Amino acid sequence: MKIEKVEPILLTLPSKWAYGTLDHCFSFVRVTTDSGLVGYGETLLGYYTPDLVPTLVDHFRGVVEGQNPFEINRLWQDMHVKAVRWGHVGPAITVLGAIEIALWDILGKALQTPVYQLLGGLAHERMRCYGSAGGGLAYPIERSLDYFKKLTDQGFTAIKVGQGYFGQEPPTTISALVDLEQEKIEAVRKALGDNIDLMMDPAAPFSRAPWSGDVALRVTQAIDPYHLLWMEQPVLQTNVDDYVRIRQICSTPLAAGENGTTLHDLKPFFEKRAIDVAQPDSIWCGGISECMKMVAAAEAHDMRVAPHCFSGAVGMAANYHVAFASRAIFIVEYPTASNPVMRDLLEQTFRFEGGYLYPPDTPGLGVEIPAELIQKYPLKAASGRS
């Protein structure tokens, strides 16, 4: 069997969240073999700059076309060498990883087995999910509380919220900012009770004005009494020493890692014991194999893992297969948006019930992208988010 064709699929679809409806870009990669088997991968790069994806796919196409799709590790290395002078981390790795994910999909289909079986078999019969609210809360707080109640009615026993309120300017003074975040978490905790785990994600890498270490420290101290499962990305991923400082002073566990491309990006967090929960994402870090390395490294440092899963159904499936095969993964992110290529597509194969996800029996990743969706939702110019 040989790889016959590698091509990008770029889509723009509306995603409906609690705070409103926004256009959402998705970038998939389709790998076709001469035997007729087709594999799908996904890169998170498309969410931000979808126009870059076809160029990078073209760059790697010549490396993999005509090759044996089962030689996944060799092809990963060959693609990495093709980009090592200018793209040993970052966007090139995310697209390389999308191609690699498609190869795992092909291997599973060829062997008539789910990808998690190829990764060592099931470590979990089911996986606890947390509802990801996708950014800031809806304003006023009552709108968000109503939405969270709907999530708990679906069975979610853990919910993640962002900083501030969507569309509202943040407070000017530090004291007002700390008060806002503390009062918000207090309101959610009071409304949902102690039987629901809460997480907070300030999403520093995606903020126009990310918190400094001292601000993040004060906010984390203020929410310590509410026993969050974790505080996620309170400062930029480059400020590893700030993570160390916050972790030494506060009791709330810290989480980070979704922006890491290759294991080397997470090494400082492991070596300095800067976090409690690692969050690799196979469609950003370089594919399924690289994600498994990150999980193993976290486990070797006695850290738990909760993979970042904020993508289309192909990327979600890739991360969930990693989760089902990994002992260190104890919970997975489950986006709550209404979107035809997210939960709607995933749940055609994966079963979500009572706040838990169950492994599919379908060969490969278990997700196919219907031609009608590709035709219905072509990429809109300048629709990437930055």
C-alpha cells in the first residue's frame, strides 16, 4: 500500500456558545492510499490562520506521497527534517502532526481496529468529561449559571470557565479584577454546589493583555477557598518561573501545555515541577505519537494529564484515543458548542452519556468528514481568529 494523495480541507462553520455565535475555522487533512483507504487528520492551526495550512501541506506532500502509510515514525522524522531549519516547533509541527494522525487512521482501518488498540489497548472503560464553556462567561452571570445548569443536566460533573465576561471590558484596577474573578467563581460554586468540579482558564497565551505573574498569583490566591480542580494557563507559557512561584504559594493545582509543539516545549514544566496537570493536544503538538510521549513524560514526573480537546471531531477523536490508552489521563475536555463538525459529528461514533465518553469499536479514529459538509461550509476569507 502506498500514499497516493495528501490534501487539506478548509471549512468555516458557525459555533453556537452560551455567549453567542461565532464563525469557527477548521483545517483537516485527508490522506488517500492507492488501495482506496482514506485517513483524516486535523491541525489546530486552521483555527487561527487557515490560509497557511495548504502551503505547509504542499511542503510535506512530496515527503509522504508514494510512501508506505504504515511507517508512521519514519515519515514523521522525514517531515520534521524537511522543516527543521525553520519549523522545528510551531505551525509546521501542527500540520506535520495532522498528516501523522491521518496515517494512524489508515493503519487502524487497514487492521480493522480502533486506534486506541494500536496504542496499547484500553486503560479506561470510560472517560470522565468536563464541559468547556469556550472563553469568558456570558454576562450577566445569571445567563452563564443557566447554561451551566443545562450542562449538569447532561451529566457533566466538571465545568471550565474563562476569565472575565465575554464582550465586557476588564476592570482597570488590580483589586477590582481580583474581586470580579473571586465573586464570579463564588457565584458558580454556590449555584452548582460542591459535587461539581470547577476549573478556570484565563488563557494567557490568547489574551491581548495576559496577566502578569503577580496578578495571576493574587487571583489564584483569591479563588483557593473554592477548591478548583485546576487553574489553567494563568500566565504565558514562556513564564515557567511564574508557574513555579504560584504553585509554591497557592493550593490550587496549575495546568498548562496545550501550546507545546513537541515534547521539548514541555520539558521546562516537567523539570521545574511547574504544573500539576499537563495538557498536550495531538493536533497541535505534532500528532498522536508525540502526544503519547508527552503523556509518558508527565507520568514519569508524577503529574496527571488532561488533554486539550478544542477542535473538530477528527482532532477530538485523536485526543480521545490517546486518553483511552493512557493511564495518566483522568479527564478530557468536551466542547459544549453546537457545531456540525464538533460534537454533532463525533457523537455519530463516540457515545457520550451521563458525563462520560465511551470508546468506539469503529476501526481507525472513527470519524469521517461527509462530502456534503465540505460542500456546504467552504472556507470564508479572513475568518481565522487571532
